[in-house]
Amino acid sequence: MLPTSKYYPLFEYLKQQPDSGLLELSLAEIEEILGQKLPVSAQASRAWWANSATTQGRAWQEAGWLIDLPDLENKVIVFRPARITYRVSPIRKSVGWTGDQIKALREFAGWSQQELADRLAVRQQTISDWEVGNHTARRSMSKLLQMIAREIGFPYKTEPPEANESEKSG
């Protein structure tokens, strides 16, 4: 945002605000921050407040904010921080296949790396990377490996170790 922009004062103001929650400003407060009146379209059209690459849109977006709600009826604009962080914890019931387990499965079946790769629709290099520990098989591949293991009668265990039964009874 260039300091010569009409909306630079709004950019500066928003940049200084803590991004810990919603920020509500009246149209009058925004005009005071700008030091001038907003265009008529800003007071009448929600589109003026769109989170787009317009001159005014860049003012709040480059400051790290988005418009959450342009409430023109009540002459209030609600901003929200653009950087919302979501914490997601994956639910994983099985530990997955180790490189040693994949190699043991392949050798149990008597297959080359290329033959196992063909069955899983991956590159031979992927099988090699799994076996030497450069990468691990993703959950979807682990499921396919489990299906193949059952199909050929390969004894395997990928579940996390269960707690000792004596520890459970107390």
C-alpha cells in the first residue's frame, strides 16, 4: 500500500490493531481515520466493501484484515483478522507400515520393487524410498498394503501396542 493512496490512513490504522478478534468500525470512524468522506458507493453498496483487489480492498487486506460484515443499514463495518489458524489433530488408529514391514511383505510375496509398485500404482522409486526410510507410506497406501497382506496371507501388525492388561485393572 503506497503512502500516497487515499486509503493509506486506514491501512496504517488497521495494521496497528491487535488481530485477536473482530474489529467493528462505524462509517463515521472510518471517515475520521481517512480524514475525508467515503464515496457514496461505500455507504450504499456492499460490493464496495468486497475483499478484492480494489484500492480500498488492498488497504485492509494488506494490513492483515478482511471484511467480515458490511452492515450498511447500521453504518458499521466489521473486520476480522485474515490470519485465522486452525488446529487440526489427525486421528490415526494405526501406526502405519515401516520400511522393514514393506520390504518383508514384498519379499514374502516374492515380488520385486517394481512388481509391488505396479500393484500399488506408484513408482518403483517410491517403494525403494519407503524401504530405506526416506519416506513413509501415507494412510491410503497403508490401507492398500493391509489389503495385499491379507490377500497373500502375510502376518503383519501395524496397530500401536496396547496397554498392558494388568495396568488397566487396578
